[in-house]
Amino acid sequence: MRKVSQFFERSAALDGEAVDRVALYLRRAHPVKTAECVSAHTNGAISVARVRKWLEHAAAPDFRAMLHLIRAYGAEFLVDVIGDAPESLLAAAIAEKRARLAELQRALDEEFSIESRR
């Protein structure tokens, strides 16, 4: 188990362009209080201070942080960070976005249905 933890500690950070894409994605997802929102969206797995460092280009997300970001933001995040994503990942991102939009549509329909009964 020690070798695995050493690997994570020494794993290479993202290159500069990928870090830029991470920051851009996170800022687009959360235009206000980006670092605070990312920390909340990852259930506190990534601290506000760490996210601020990424946004200021003072540090890059490590492997564990990337796993938390992928878990929180899904395939769309990966597509944006990778840039030249494979077709299967693009399809997953599209499916996630469609599901998210369908849920928003359902919530709006429900909200308007309740308001029209008043």
C-alpha cells in the first residue's frame, strides 16, 4: 500500500494548458465564489484554499483532486479538460447534459403546474 500512496504523492501535475482548462471550466460552472462553490460541490474533499491556488495558477490539481472533480462534474468536465476527447467520452458528456436538462424541464413543469393551480 505504501507504493500506491507514494505514486499519488509523486504523480505529475497537469500541464499549463490543462490547468487553464480546469480553471476555465470551474469559473464557467461557478462564476461567483468559484473556490467556495467547488469545495461545496466536492463535499469539502477539495479545500477552498486549494481551488484558489489553481485559479491563480499558483498550483495544479493533483491526481486525487482530479478524481474528486471528475466525480463531482462528470464527463463534461473531462471533455473540457482533455480538449481532444474520444467519441465515447463526448457521448457520455452529451448524455449527462441531456439528463440534466430533462431534470430541469421536469422541475420547471412541476413549478408551473403548481403555480397554475393557485
